[in-house]
Amino acid sequence: MKAQSFLLKKLYLYQKNHDLITPQYDLALEVKNQSNLIKELEYEIDKHPVDKIGDFKKLKKYRNKIILIEKEIKEKNKIFEDKENYNWKKFTDLIEILNYFGCLENLDLTNLGKSISTLRTENELWVGMVLVSGYLDDLDPPELASVIQAISVEVRRPDNWCNFKSSMKVNEVLNELEGIKKLIINQQSIYMIDVPIHFEKELTGIISEWAKGKKWRDIVFNTSLDEGDIVRIMRRTIDILSQIKYCLGASNKLKRNANLTLKAINRFPVWESDELFRKSEASNINPATERTEN
């Protein structure tokens, strides 16, 4: 009985691995090869670690998660590459703009480029081109303060007003600067560079009257701006005026007038500490550069 059971078991195992029903001599060679291939694949599947999981729903869930993670990695890599390419393109576009205005020559700074490189503001090219243009050379301190305020400060509050009007000379200079502004805007538009060009004409009378010695109370009562905005405008103007001395392309006359203008407007309550200015004069260090490094 035991011998019969052993023979049946051996026969079953042999039958499982060999086709005993279909006569082998009737099978075409292609069919035999395909049968062998299927057996090999089944053997490989049985050996694969995934087959040990057993739960195919769980396996499908893992697979979907892998696909999702791979998709996220691909998307983030693309964002990174696009950002890297954008920054490089912006850098090369800025070089093209600087070349157009003669600030660079074969990637080397020209005299104009060196003058502009000493400045620290939102748009150094715009402010630098104005300073070396010669339009500001014959302005007295109140007029110079007005123009510097116009090109370096933006007031975003709506419906601003001021009872102090700019002088005719200041208006003439601002009209001349429109040409420089349009040239820079045109070049920035070509390369889709979004760097602000401040040109605030309406409120320039405020700092002009302050430079003439008008009292703080009179300044505040004649404009819609609050005291904080007025202080910010004047301090930003002081910041640019303090840099003119170090602008290589600015005329000596403009540098002297800028110094006189600083003395006229740098008083309480908009007073900026003289410590940094005294330090810069003693060591010939641009105060704007000193602020940036600190």
C-alpha cells in the first residue's frame, strides 16, 4: 500500500512537470519552444522576491506609490532645471543690456561700468546713467535733492498730494531724463527684465523745501504723506547723495553740490548718523558698500 502511494506521488510530480496527455511527437517545434519558455518564466516568477508577498492588491498599491514618487521626482527636477536655466538666462540678458549702454566691453568694465558699479540701489544702471549724464551738474542743493528723490524713491500710496511745487529748472531736467528712462525701459522690455525704474515727479517739492530750511511742521502740514513716509523718502535721498562722491563718472561740480545738499537735508528728524560718513571720508570707503557688507 505504501509502495503504491509512493508511486502515485512520483507520477503526480512527474505529470506536473511533463505533459503526459499530448503526444510529444505531435507537437511542432515552435510549440515545444514556447512551452519551455513559459516554464522558464514561471520558474523566474517563483524565484522573484515580489512573488513572496502573495497579496497582489498590496503589490499593486506599492507599484502605484512608486510611480507617483517617480513622477514627483521628475517634476521637481524639471522645476530645478528651469529655474537654473532662468537665472543663467537673466544673467546673460543683463550682460547684453550693459553691453548696449557701454558698461561692458568683452566682459570687462568700461569707465561707465566702473562708475555704475559703485552704486547700491534698486536700479544702478538708471541712477548711474542719470548721474553721469551732465543734466544734474548745474543744479543747486534744493534742486539736486528734488531730482535725486525723483529717481531713487517710489511712493506707492494712492492719491498723494503736496502743496510744494518743483522749480522750472527741476521740471526741465526731469523732462530730459525721460529719454534715458525710455531707453532703459526699452532694453529691459526686450529681454523681459523686471527691474524697477523709479521716477516720482509729483512729490519732489517736499525735499526741496526741506533743503531750503523749512521747518518740519510746515513740511508735514503741506502733504498727504505721514511722517514715516517723509522720513523714508528723505533718508533714501540722503543714501544716494552720499554715494555720488564715489561715482567715478560724476563731475567734480556734481560731487561738490551733492555734499552741500547732504548738509542741507541731513538734519533732525531725518538725520542720518555722521559716524558712517566720517568713517568713509577718512578711509575713502563708499558708505553704501559699507552698509551692504555689514
